[in-house]
Amino acid sequence: MSTPPAIELIGIDKSFGPVHANKNINLKVEKGSIHGIIGENGAGKSTLMSILYGFYQADRGEIRVNGKALEIADSDDAIAAGIGMVHQHFMLVEDFTVLENVMLGAEGGSLLNKGESKARKELKRLESEYGLEVDPDAIIEQLPVGLQQRVEILKAMFRGAEILILDEPTGVLTPSEADHLFRILGMLRDQGHTIILITHKLREIMAITDEVSVMRRGEMVATRKTAETTVEELAELMVGRRVLLRVEKGEANPGDVALSVRNLTVHDNRGVPMVKNVSFDVRAGEIVGIAGVAGNGQSELLEALSGIRKPHSGEIYVHGKKIVNANPATYRKIGVAHIPEDRHHMGLILPFEERENSILGYHQREEYGRGGVLNRQAILDDAREKIEKYDIRPPNPLLKTANFSGGNQQKIVVAREIERDPDILLVGQPTRGVDIGAIEFIHRRIIDMRDSGKAVLLVSVELDEIRALADRILVMFAGENVGEAKPDAGEQQLGLMMAGIAS
């Protein structure tokens, strides 16, 4: 008798008003395998997994776990069925310790000391068995994101998860952290666990999965054994057309210096220097990329250059004019646009409608209203133009921004900033959590900015992205500019520079 699939979804259908998110989805995930689910932003991947985990209920369809039909009304039902989920945006209490987060909701009765002792032993076992080492007494907010993600996995394992769903797990990880995650997932699979991996990154699919299912516009369009497919086939299945998997650009034609930074030092909220005496120039008509492992000062640098954070010392010049005590509004007025690294905390107000976010920061301009009264029709017309030009899905400017997928939220930010036609574009992690079709589109827009004579400063933890887009690469380590490299520099050379070993 054959072993039933770990997960079987039959005829799953789900709509949110006029948006048909899942259309008669059928899916089988074999026990003890890593099964990838890929698709463009808004394809319905996260909705489908949220139904499996009990966040949403399907309008129609059936869920079977290990061959048994189940009603999963909420996450408690999912956990009881042995299903755990690690979300794209972590669900951790930042002021709590690792142990407290792992125990939360599973404290083991009213005698907390007894429950804590038992949990500590179980946590130690899980850490050693699966290579998930992390200090149980560390405070979450003091941990790097790679370790925070381990805590999320430990939480699921602590609750007895045999089936683990990971939603865009490498979106906030460095390449080395992602590789370590893959080793952990492989170990879990080898010990009989079932992994469902939602990702946009085809390299990850090819590296770690056994099978891969492709969704497009709410439908399941194909399932392939990973060993029998190619990156090119998967990309075409995702997007519905052939996709250019490399960045095509001509030689840069740099002009005058547009942005100049001299001896800049920037402190974080604790008063710790994160940017240390950094100097560089960005010329019109070039893309300067800043490479480095996350947490080495890139975020604070962008915040200082966009007016969000006040520098501790040093000077910033825009077109030769020194900028003093500026705020984001000042920078916008002099032609500096900023696509922030964190779209949720700095780029968007999620409860606002799409049309409202599409003018955020520019809402005081005359074309959007006068005398403090907004011209709603003008804002609506402007939003519709951006939605069409940037293929934002669903094409509804009245929809709350929280209801768009992460990649489409990113397109809203990119459209808002680039369509202002700035002289200088500051870009942080432009394609974080974005699908392959949208990556191609965003990369093209950035290159178009360069080719039209704009100065672009690009920060990304994706080394391939930096090498593909940048005309010059600056490397930051421990808050310092440790050297400059050409885009054709080898990964090993750049990796050593990023680790502070070579320059």
C-alpha cells in the first residue's frame, strides 16, 4: 500500500471580493520531501498556504493531511495536525528571549518554572539535532535576522511540526545565511519532515527542492520534478512568456558629480557609530553599488542621505551645494528620491489605499490639491497611470495597500519615486521579495534612470544584483568603505572584502 501524500489540496477556491486569489487549486506534496511553490507576486501562493495554515478558509475545496480530510479553521487546528509555518515577516515578540518566544502559547501549564525547565531541555535537543543553535536567553531584537528565523523554525518544531511551510524564507538573509538555512532544511527532510518552500528565487528552487509547482494568476499551471526542469522553463511558466534572466546594459557615460559624501559618520539609535568616516561620489549617468553583509552600515548611510537620520559628522553635497539639517521633504524638493530598504516601515502606510501611497511624500504638490484640500480625482487618475505602467496587481487604486502582495507593494514604491523623475535615486534592496518578472522590470527602470543621466546609488545584499547593475562597486565592512571594485570582480574577491579580509 502506497504512502499517502503529506498534504493534498483538492479544488481549493478562494476569492476576496472581486479578486479571485485561488482558482480550483490541486496540489500533492509527498512526505519527506521539499516541495517548492513559485509564481509571480499576486499569483496566490501565500493565500494558498494561509488556507492550509488556517489563516483563511477556502470558499470551496478539501484539505487532506497524511490522507485524512481535515477542517482547518485556524492555526491551532493546523498546529494540531502537525503543520508549522514560518512567515515572511517574523511573528516574534522582540522584547522577549528566544526561550520565551518558543514557549509562547505552549507554556506547559500554570507552573511556569516547570514548563520552562522542560522547554529548555527540548530546545537544546532541537538545536543540536537540527543544527539550529541559538542562545535561548538572547533577546530577540538583539539577534541578526538569520538567527531570528532559526527561532521561528524552533517555535514550529517545539510544537511538533512534521510539515513546515516557509514563506519567502531568504528574503532577509545574506547568501551565507541562506546556504545555512538550506543545510538545515535538507537535514529536516532527511529525518522525515516535509517542507513546503514558497520563494521567488529560482536558484533556491534548483538547489534544494525535490519537486516544484508553478502558480500563475491564481491557478496551478504546472508541477515538475526539479531534476527534470530548468530555470528557463520555470521562469517562462511563472510569467507566461520568455524572461530575460540577465541584465542587459551598455557602458555608462558618467557626467558631473551629482552626490558627494565627505567624511560621513552616522550613529544608530543607541548612539553607536554605524557609518565611520565614509567618503565617495556618485556622478550623473552612473550606478554606484554598495555591497556588504547586512548590518554593516548600509541602512544608516541611506537614511542619512535621504534625510531620515541626522549625521553625527561629515558633509553631504547635492550638485555641489552642502546640505545642512535637511529632512526627507527637503531632499525631494532638490531632486533626490529614495526607495527605502524596508517598504513596510519606511515606504508605505499599509492601511492606506494604493492611490494614497502612490503620492506619499509628494502629496503637497499642486497637482494633487491646493489649500490643504486633496484633488481625489487627480490622485486616482495618477495612480491608474502608474498601475498600468508598472503592471501593479490587482489593478485597483482603491484597494488597501496591505492587501497587495509584497512584490506589488514594492512596485507601488518604485513607481512613486521613479515617476518623479529625480536627479538622484537612492535605492535600498530594490527587489527584496520580488518575483522574477518584476525583478526584470525594476532592473530595467533603474538602468533607464542611469541612461537618462540620473545618478543612482544602489544598496543590495544580493551580490549578483550589485554586480549586474552597478558601474562601480563600493564595499562596506563594519561601517567603513573598505575598497572599490569593478562589476566583473570575482565573487571570492568581493566576499573577502565584505568580510573585511581584503581590499
